[in-house]
Amino acid sequence: FKRDRHSISLLHENSGINLHYDILQVFPFNSDTKRMGIIIYDKQRDENWFLQKGADTVMAKIVERNDWLEEETANMAREGLRTLVIGRKKLSKKVLEQFQKEYNEASLAMLNRDQQMSNVIGKYLEHDLELQGLTGVEDKLQKDVKSSIELLRNAGIKIWMLTGDKVETARCVSISAKLIARGQYVHTITKVNKPEGALNQLEYLKANTNACLLIDGESLGTYLTYHKEAFFNIALKLPTVIACRCTPQQKADIALNIRETTGRRVCCIGDGGNDVSMIQSADVGVGIVGKEGKQASLAADFSITQFCYLTELLLWHGRNSYKRSAKLAQFVMHRGLVIAICQAVFSVCSQFEPIALYQGWLMVGYATCYTMAPVFSLTLDRDIDESLTKTYPELYKDLTEGKSLSYKTFFVWCALSLYQGCIIQGLSQTFTSILPDDFTRMVAISFTALIFNELIMVALEIYTWNKIMFITEILTFLFYVVSVPFLGEYFDLKYMMKPKFYGAIFLIVLLSVFPVWAAKTIYRALHPPSYAKVQEFSMA
């Protein structure tokens, strides 16, 4: 009922006796040794004890020979329980003194300190332990794990499970989590520690790509060392791979190798300290805050409290982030390119006179208050409702094809900017001229048409309007209209009051925008995108 760094006090409930122990040495857990231990002094009995607990694969070599440990751990693993073996050893004062002397010397070593300390522990403590017992803890799944994994797989995301559990435990957990489908064959590879004949174990998977692979850490290490390319060429074609008895470094190596082999983005999800290296090796790391602490959460790019939130993070927020970023990047490019085309057309027609078409405030205003708010309001756009992303997770597959941001879309926007820039500047010069006397008139027509063109183009790109988008469009338009009287240095204000000016603006914007709108409408009717089909189906 009481513990500090130097002592432990326990209350024996049946007898009511207080038991007091001094802590002489603590050996913390780490992922390499897979065990932890402590040396205590029993004040009541005047005895020294070494207590240790750890994974059954490690402890089986440390405890005294027995005939039930392996069988019981296998039984618990088949029930999906995580096992832990506990053992103890009584230490004489002489052995303890020798251990402490050599251990302190090893701890002061300048070279191979950890190895020397480990050797001393193995020499005096870690052998012939009295087996005290075996514990089995149920690793319960969080809510909606099964449905979440099914949604992610339907979205075209391949899932690998990397765990430190036993083979039987990993199999049970993967079945309960629906990683392994009913009736799906599980090809198991274990205890492969020699490169000779290792590839023969993979022959079955070459012809049966619908099978699931279950491999232990020892075999995985052999393949990563000697047959890495052949292993990943086969494993990446499988629907599911389950790697058990993995060390943290193996988890990180798998993430790095998948990214290197496929060139795809890798997302790693973990909830414990053993997952930190894997999370940091991935393109996107997601940490789950759980009973194992916050180490994974603090090391990750994103932190969630439930695994089921991953579907919303990827299928909704991730999809929107990609679509919005793609649209914003292309529109910012279009906004800068179309004004550059206008300048280029003017320079060519004026025989490359060193004159800026838009000067002073016009350039500053175009980049900020005249176009910035509507363009950046596109980051609030969405093409479907959130509920449809879970009903139709297949929509996420479109992102992997890169249709929203590709060389094709880049050149389409370049061609669009070239067309609109030529129309705006060419017709502005046609309605006036490039002579010095008509320069302010031409700039007034060209710049006004350019602003209206950008506002209309933003409106055409919006799928779902909201208040902020509507307000930014209206306020930007009104701000430009109100600011025109203060731009007499650049515009011919008297000319801007004539009906001829408004007729020219209307015709230029119509010829600039209407063909774009018509082409977009026709293409969408002939080749409707996936989200449009889903919207029509849901409305029906």
C-alpha cells in the first residue's frame, strides 16, 4: 500500500500483517531484453530476493526446467491473452555482494557498458529462477475497431499488423479485429533462421495472393537481411500481413522498406512506447492515447483517443485536406499566371516597351484584398457530406490515383490561364488601344475584367457554398467598387462612367468565363466523377 524509490510496504489482508521490503536494485524493462527485474531485502525474514517478469519466450530460458509452461502459454495465446511469466531467486549475502561489486564496476566502464552490465546480470541472477506463475491479460479491442478496419480496407488502404505478441495471440486478435476474413487461408511462417530454403516458404503466396501472411520476428529478420526485395514483392500483393514477435526496430524497418519499395505514403498507428520508432519512421504517424501511456501520442503527428476516430481522420479530414490543398495550389498558380499573361501580351503588342501594365497599388491590391479572401475560402469547400464518406469509403480510392493534382491538371490550368489572359488583355486593347493617351482606359478595362474573372472563377470552383464563401465574394466585390474612386492615378474614372466601359467588361468576362464553364459542364456530364454519382444516388 506504500512505495517509494527505496522501499515497499504491503498489507497482508488475511492476517493484517505489514510487510516491509527495501529496494536494493531495479532493472527497468526495455524492448530488447523483454523483461524487467528487481532485487529486494525482506526485513521480516532477513532474506534477499531477485524477482523478474517478462515475455515467455525469454523467461523460458531463465526459469528452472518445467513441463507445463510452454503448454499453458500456448493455451492462453489461443484464447487471445497476452502472457507474462514471473520467477524469483533467493540470493545469499555473498552472491549479492559479489554481484553488486561487479555490477558497479561494469556500470563505470567506458566501453560496452550496457553489454558488460547485462553479462553480470546473466552471470549471477538470470538463471535457475523458481517459476512463480503465469499471467494472461485480455487485450480488449476498442469500440468499432472491426467496422473501422473494414471501412479502411474498402477505401483501398492495405493494412499490416505489427505486434510483439505470440503467434497464436496475434492470430486470435487479427481474427477478432476482422483483419482475417472468414474462410481466408492464413499462411504461417515461423522459426526461419537460415537463408537457405527461406524463399521456398513464399512459393505458395506467389500463386495465392488472396491468402493472409502470418510471420514471426525471427523469420522476418531473416527475410529482411537476406531476401528483402523478394519478400516485399510478394508480401505487398497480399490483402493482409501480420508480423508477430516484432522488435521496435523491425517495425520501423518495415515501414521504411514499404515506403522505399512502393513509393506510397505510409501511415503508422500505435499506442505504446514500443511503437515510437515505427511512428517516427512513417510519412504520417498517429498515436492513440491509451492505458499504455502517452509516449506514442507525443511522438506522433496526430493524436487520437480511439482507433475508430482514424476513419474520420483519413476518410473525411484527410480527403478534404488533399482536395482543398490541390484546388488551392492550382488556383493560386492560376491567379499569378493569368496576370503574367496579361503583362506578356501587352509587352508583345507594345514592342517590349519597359512599362508595367499594372503598377503600384494595383499589383498589391490584386495579390491581397482584391482576390486573396475568395481564393483562400476554397479551403472551406467540400464536395460531399461527411456521412457519405463512411457509406461510400471507395471515394478515398480516387485520391490514390492523383486525379486532383497531377501533370494533367497542371497543364490544364496553364492552358486556362493562357486563354483567359489573352482574352482579357487582347480585348481590352481592342476596345481601346496601347497608345499613351488610352493607357489608363485600357488598364481600367483590363484590371476590372481581371478581378471579375477571378471572382467568377472562384464561384465556379465551389461545390458547397457556405456563409463565409458568400461573404468573401460579396465583400471583395464591394471593396473593389468602393476603392475605384481612389485609383484615379491608374484609371480613367470619367471613361469608367460610360456605358461603353460596362459593355466591354461584360463581353470580355463572358468570353473569358463562358467557354470554361461550358467545357467543364460538358466534361462532367460525359465523365461524371465518383462524388457526383454518389451525390445523385444519395439524393435519389
